[in-house]
Amino acid sequence: MSGNQAGTNGVGLSDSLYAARRRRMLDIANALHLTGVQLDIDLPVIAVLGSQSAGKSSLIESISGITLPRASGTCTRCPTECRLAYSAEPWKCIVSLRYLTDRDGRPLGVPRNEPFGDVIFDKDEVEDRIRRAQRAILNPSTEADFFLTDETDLHELTFSTNIVSLQISGEDVQDLSFCDLPGLIASVGTHGNESDIDLVKALATAYISRPSCIILLTVACETDFQNQGAHRLAKAHDPDGSRTIGVLTKPDRIPGGEEDNWVRFIRNQDESLVHGWFSVKQPDSRAIAAGISWEEAREKEREFFSTVAPWSMLEHECQNRLGTEKLVNRLSDVLSECISQRLPHIQEELHKLLAATDEKLAKLPKPPSPDALSEVLYHISEFSKLLSKHVEGTPNADGLLQTIEPACHRFLKAIRATEPDFRPYTRQIAASNPQIHKFLPPSFLSNEGGSITPEDDSHAIYLDDVTKRAREARTRELPDHVPFIVTQEYITAVISAWQGPAEGFYREVYNVLIQYVKQLVAHHFEQYPLLQNRVLSIVTDFIIASSDETLKRIKWFIELESRPRTLNEPYYADYRNRFRGHYKGWRPKDDLPRSSLTQRINEALGGHGSEPDLEGYINDVLSDSADAAIDIMADVRAYFQVAYKRFTDNIPMAVDFELVLGLDRGQAFEKALRKGLGIGGEDSAARCAEYVKEPRHIAERREELQKKRERLETARKQLTELWL
């Protein structure tokens, strides 16, 4: 049917046949569809489903009053969405392309709507525009506007999920929305693609699986019912037939003798549906070529059903299911009722989706400031304050200083493990009875955490070792005088073992500091990955520079300790006397440990002597040939007690001062940040703009949520104005 000959209207939704309430429901649904909110919620819509050549196009033409392309069959290659809306303005049609996927077939986060050509005011132009729009959809790598004038028959795709949308309005147009889906196919031709079968099925499923979708199922009477897959698909998603309306097309082509089989559908005896079955008779190709008008087509349809058996002989109830006008009346009833039932739920869903969308938007980082330089300066200043707070110490179990503390304890333990293991007896005596001659910890160190008990005797320094070394070191000294170099060598040997634990402690603190600051940077600059990475690089370089100074300080302390000296003479002298008494009391006699003698002396004193007094007594009254070696042992061991305590204080304090507190000294770090970020130069603003540029995925997510919120809010307002 040509546009002019189709008359002034399609069947549509006749003004005289529908109550005001029904029109109001349809107005609300149409307004909601125009907001695009169907992307977010289930809106009632009619989807035309059928196999190829099932008569869908003719049926749609009779409802919409327009002519669809037929020559190339492209009308079945992508969904054609029709939005019919009453308007007091002259008739017009706006054709647009709705892209659900990009040119590579990947889903878009937000569908893209593009107008296709100027507004059409002449119905005769619609068929050609639709054909061109479908060619644009089927060739996604070519600019759509190219097809407005080009006649080249390009086909990159055989089918597409993207949509040709028709928005038709006028005085003779009634409110209705429906979508003509590509006809289901069972096989493809020589140049076809096997995947098209599943693509078309998936496309149809995306529509008819929605609970509020009214399935307008077209079945051609010229083909065996069981061979038409559209019915099976509809039944799979609407098993009880509550939202399916069946339409028998081409009733004039029923093979002779099979009429009764199809009449059973009209009587709802076979494949029963809640809304029943209808039958329509559209003009054949010869009538269309001859230019039959819409009014003539409807008259021919009425004549057919009233004169041709078995249709003309059906009971009155079934007669109400014959003809396009009766079908559209039923469609209107079902659609308006569906809208009426859905509206309360739509309102509730809109409120919930708005709240959920606002919550998701709130969870996104705040949008970048238009003043990028001020934004960067603000974040630098705030981070410097945050870092200063953590460097000074926070009262949290996972704070920076609390995280470093275990390393301090391990360092102390490692240094104490280097204490010299002097044994006041010879190797021969130790070997004669290893079970008796074991390490004896000094009792007077119990209040200092005790002495470190060696795991074995491999590092033991025996009396004859010290005696031999003292004898070898003598040059021009007087008899019984031992050169200080012997004591110094033993002390130096111990001190040299401190460098490893000291540097190991530094590395532990360095690693803790790096990881801790990385976490602070990652959290504080989370919104700006580029700025985050740059700051992380700067702070790492800053800590590395501080590390060099820290290592120098550690080596300085090692060198300082390599020359034995102390001004804490009373403290040293007290330890020296105690260790001298300890070693003398430990000296074996008659292959027995000196502790036995110590015990006997203690008993002789009546058990009233304290341990320190006892050691002093032993020191005064007992003397033997080993006194010189014992003195060396006592000197070295006493000095160790003095030196290790100051060293295990100085090294952690130095590392803390140079490495940790160095991050917050004289605003050096903040200055390094400004310099490293290039703030202060001519291109500061441009640099900062790049630093605070929002990541693409966040920007896209924000835009997607904002568009969704806009759709939801517009729909909510429309619903409030039109319904509440």
C-alpha cells in the first residue's frame, strides 16, 4: 500500500473505541518510552514475533499506516521500533538509529541514538528512508549519513541487534509502541552465516523474555504449524500463554481440506492462549503493486471473512477475532491493562533505582576540580600533613612505629648474640668432661634479661687461647704486663660483627617504610592514578636519598666503636669486677667446676653472703697463674656490656632520625614533591591538569550513571505528572 493511498490513518487505536482511561495509560507508557528508561526497567511493549515470510510486515503496515521496504527483504535484518504518538501537529516521522553495540559488536555502556536524516512529512518517503537506515545499521564501519544519498548495496552484516527507530506522530496517529523483530530463520543461504540463526533467536529472546512484553505471535496458515519455530520460542518464555496474542496470517492460502485445523486455533481449542488467537487478511503482492488503498484493503478483509468458509460460518464470538481492526482493539485492551498493572511497580522500581544510582555515584571519587593546580597543591599539602602524623607516630597497632618495633627487637637480639664466649679453663679440661664443663651464665645479669647462652662451643674462647695470644703480643713490656692490643683485638673482633645486624636492621626499616608510605600514597591519591604514580616515584627517590645518609651514619657508628673507649668508668669498673669474680669462681679445681668451691665458700660464710659480695670475696682471696688471662676476659666482657647498650640505642635512633623522621624535616619532602611534580614552572597548570585527569573507566562510569539517573528522574517526573 502506498503512503498516499493508505488513507489518512492506519487502524491505530481508534478515537471512538477507547475510553479516556485507556488513552491515558497509553500516553503514560509512550512518555516513559521516550525517556529511554526501558533500558533500566521493564516497560510494557508489543513485540511482533514470527518466522520469515510469516506476514509480519503487512500486519505492521496495516497498524501503522506506513509502507515498509519489501524488495530486498532488509526489513527483517534488524529490529524496527515504532513509536506512535497522537499530536495536534501535522503528520511527521523521525527516523533514528539506536546503537546497542559498537562497530566491533561490543555492547555499549549506554545506547547511542543518532538522528538519520531530516524529519519526514510525506508518507511516501518513509519506505526509502527505512531501507537506507537499515543499510546503515548493517554497515557499522561506514558513517551512517553516507547511506542517505548513496545507492551502493553494501552488507557488512547479515543481521544486527542495533535498531531502526520510527517516531511517528500526527492527528491521525494513536499512541502505541511495538517492535518488529527480524523473522526467525531455520537455515541460511549460500552466502549466509550459520551464526545468524542464533543471533536472530537471541535478539528475539531479549525482547520476549521481559515479563511485560506482549508477544504478538504471527503464524502463516500456508505453512505447517509445527514447523514454525516462532511459536516454540514464544511458549518457552510464556509457557502459560498469559501475554501472547496469536495471529494467523494468509488465511486465503490454507491448503484445501485443512481449514478446520486452523479454525481450532480461533476457537482456542489448540495451543490455547489467555488472550486467544486472531486472523487477519492482508493484500497480496498483486494488490499492493496495483496500489490498493488502506480503506480498500480493510474492506477486502471484511469481505473475505464474511463470505469465505469456514470463516464466515463461525459463531459470533469467533467472528470478533477476525480482521485487523478486531486484533488492534484487543492489542489495545491488553497493552493498556498491562500498563495499568505495571505502573505502581514502575513507580517503586524508579525510586529504588534512583536511590541505588545515587549511592553508586556517591561511591565514585569526586569529580576533578576545574582548578587543577589548586587541586594538586591541596592534595600535596594534605598528604604532607598525613605523612607527618604517621612519622611522629599514631596510637594504632598497625602504625608505622609499631610496624618497625619488631625489627628493633630483632636487632637487639642479634647484637647481644655477638657477646664473646669466654671459658676460664683450657680446651683440654673442656674436652675431658664436656657434660660438666658447660657455659655458665653470669647470675648478676639476670636483671638485664640474662646472658645469651651459645648453641654450642664452636665460638668458645678458652683460657689457653687468651694466654697464648697474650704471650704472643708481648714485646718490651715488663713481666706480667699484657699489651692492651690483645684486649683491643678481642673488642674489635666483636664490634666488626655488628655491621651485618646494623645494616640488616636498616634494610628492614627501609622496606617497612617504603611499603607503609606506598599504602598512604595509594590511598590518598587513589582518585588520580597518574598523580599517584608520580608521587610514589618521588617519595621512593626521596627515601633512597635518605637511605644513603643513613648507611653513612651506620658506618660512622661502626668506625666509632672500633676504637674502645668509655667515659662511663664506674659502670665499666663495676662490670669488670663482677666478670672477674664470675670467671674466677667458674675456674675448675680437681676437674670440678669452680662453682663447687663457690658453693662451699658460701656455706662457710653461713649462707649470708649475697652473690655480688661472694664474687668480690672470690676475686680478693683467690689468685692463680691465669689471672692475666682472666683480666683480659673480664675487660672485654665488661666493655661489651657498656658498648652494646649504647650501640643498640644509637643505631635505631640514627635510622629513625635519618630515614623515618627525615621525611618530615624542614618540609624537605613537600619541597621535593613540588619540584618533582614540576609545580612552579611555566607549564604547571598543564602538568597538573594531566595529573588530576580522571581515569577513563571512572569518567565513563560516572557518565553512564549520570545518564541513567537523568533517564530515571525524567521518567519519575513524567510518571508523576501523567499518572499521580
